[in-house]
Amino acid sequence: MSDQPSSPAKGESLGRIVRLQIHPESLKRGDAYDPSPLLTVERGSIDASGMLGWNGSGWAVDIHHQAHPRVKGGGHKALSIGFVGHYDRMVERFDEAPIGIAGENIIVDGPAVSADAVAAGLVIHTQDGAVFELRAPTPALACPGFTSYLLKSSTVRSRDELAEHLAFLSTGTRGFILSVDHIDRPVEVSIGDEVFTR
């Protein structure tokens, strides 16, 4: 696989969802990155407040959801998406990067894509016929804790030490943050739903 992100045409399929996950708690312990709170879910419910995940017996609340008890002021709403192709790029650089380790809510079995290629937004086609948009993708910025984790460092290294790795991860390789403010009623996503460029 090429190490350069692809440039899909408008309305092109980017692949199908292969993983859905939330994190009910923060993935940071002080400055260090800790992926243990990540929770794989069977399906997700998305609206303007964020994402909930069905864990088989009930809906679990992602820490970025407006209803999460640790979210203050209702302003920290986010949904994130990643691509298997970006994990391929991380493996090439860091030797190991398990799918989902970056904490994105939605993982798509598709190639690496550039920020410009998805700038117009994404569209999800669910298997039950629903179609909805995810708007305003912006690259998720990597932090020293996550980057040090990928490097298997026993300590969190400084930004200066990690500058090249941070730049590599922060152009979309770590995933994209998306706006869901326009989704006025819950829509469900499941493994196998297809993601398109807008």
C-alpha cells in the first residue's frame, strides 16, 4: 500500500465500518496515554450531543457526549473517525498500532485519506437505508502522551523530541474530528455501514 493518502472523488466510497468504540473515561492518566478504557460496541447512536455505544445490555456514554457527567457546559461534543489505511501508515512508522488504539469512535476499512480529500464532509449509508452527513472534518491533533505510547517509551517525551512524529500523526493519521451539531435526531450506525465522501 502507498504511504501517501489517496484523493477520492466526490461521492466515492471510502469503505465500510469495521469497528465502533467509545471511551467512557479519559484515555489520559496525567500526561500518559492509557487505552484501557476503550470499549468496543456493537452499534452506535449519534446525534447532536455525540455518540452512545450499545454494549449488549445498554447504552454507554462516550466521554465526549454532552450527557457525560464529566462534560461541563455542554460544549465538548465530538465524534471521531479513522481509517485502516492510516493504521497501516502508523505501523510502518512505529512497528505496532492496533486498530482503534487512537481512540476514534468509527473505524473504516479503507485507505489513508488526506484532510483535503474529506474536507467537504463524509456521508454514512446505513444497511437499513438511512443516509446522514458528518460535517467539517478536522485532523485530530496527536499529543505527546499518545505519541510516546506508540514509541513504547517508558516516559512521556517532550514536544521538541517528538516534533516529527507529532507532525506525521496530526494531518489526519490520528483520525478526524467531525461535527454532529446538525443531527437533530438519533441515527444508528453498525458494523458494515458504508462511508462515502460528500
